[in-house]
Amino acid sequence: MRMTLLGTGDASGVPVYGCECVACGKARTSNIRRLPSSALLETQCERILIDTGLTDLTVRFPPGTLTRIAITHFHPDHVLGLFLLRWGCAPPLEILCPPDNEGCADLYKNPGTLKFKQLRPYEPVFVNGLSITPLPLIHSKPTFGYCFDSDGKRICYLTDTIGLPPETRSYLMKRPCDLIVFDCSYPPREKKNQNHNTINDVLQIYAESNFKQLVLTHIGHELDAWLANNKKLLPEGMIVGADGMMIE
Ligand SMILES: [Zn+2]
Ligand SMILES: [Zn+2]
Ligand SMILES: [Zn+2]
């Protein structure tokens, strides 16, 4: 099982349009960007795109190169790419998603070639030797993280969320993961955000859990600026995600 992070940015991405902060300036000069958070999960028989905020999906993934798509939720930074993909002439593509009947704009009304399949919390679907279990998260829209099991290995992809619901946390505690990709949008800050983790939230969850390797994603420019001086504060198993990062 292999996961490639295609994007690791928050809804504004890095650099932020018009922002002159240190992190955005550095991102511009080095041309190292954070595109909308998304990933590609590959096994021998499956090639699953997780989230679709990238707007060049039709170029990146010619017809037949994906077996299906799984989306965490219907916020624009996670579904923008579907608006172009749907009008293609390619064979229908299955989109696994949370049970959010509102969806985003007219995606449900005009799905084109997309076949939405709403999943139920903690009920796995099995495809070609891979099990995909939706894990509810805490966000302003119904949101699923996904746990992928194949060949005795387990990878979890958990964004967008603030903390973890107790059931999801105990699910993860009972089933140690080889790798967790986790929402971490902000540096430490006083005001609690209702939708995303700060680095302190993630450090606390990490300390209280049995997670081995944890990769941060959905990273905003303020967190990037903070990390530039404080990366050494992260525990050994915690890695800052980057676009293009491949994890075997
Ligand atoms: Zn998001
Ligand atoms: Zn900035
Ligand atoms: Zn969101």
C-alpha cells in the first residue's frame, strides 16, 4: 500500500493570494506550494483519489487511471475538481462520500459521470482486497476520515476535523495504524477554532494515543511560519506533510 500526498494546504493554500508573510514569501521564491489537501492511495489493484480540491484532475488522471474516488466532505476545497470531471465522456466513476444530502452546489443534481455512494459510519466497504472504513470526524459539515486496510497494513487519512469523536478515537486505539495523516491547520493560538486542529491539539492527541507515525496535512501559512522556527518541538514520529510526499 502506498500513499502520495498530492496537496497538503488548507482552504487558502500556501502561498496565500496577496499575503506577504514570511512563509508565503518563501513559498513564492522557492516555488514550494501547498495545494488543496488530497492524496492518492495505491494497492496492487486499486488506485483511489482521496479528495478532489485539485482543479487539474482531468490532466493528472486520464480515463481509466483511477478505480474510484473517496471524498472526506463537500467543502469546496475538497470537491472543486469534481465540477470539471463530471462533464467528461469517460466511464462512470464511483465517488465514496459521507451521507451529506446537501452536497456542494449542484453536484448531486447534475452528477454527469459521477456515481455518488454515501457510506455509513464505521461500516467498511471491501474492494479488491482493500477495506475502506469511514470514520466520522468533527467539522462544520458531515465529514469522514478513511481507514484503509490491506495486506496487514493500515493507513488512516483524517481531515478536516477538530479533535476526534470518542468513537473514532477508540476505533483507532483498538487498531494501531502504521500511518495516520491528520488535520493540523494552525499554530498554537488562544481562540479555539471549531473546524480544524492547532498544532497543540495534535500534540495532545498524539501524546494520549498509540499513534506511531503521524503526518500533518491541511497546513495553513501561519502554521508554516511557526514551523520554520519550532519544528524541533515535534516528537520523532510526527512529520510535516509536503506536496508530492510518498509514503510506502
Ligand atoms: Zn478543507
Ligand atoms: Zn502568508
Ligand atoms: Zn472542510
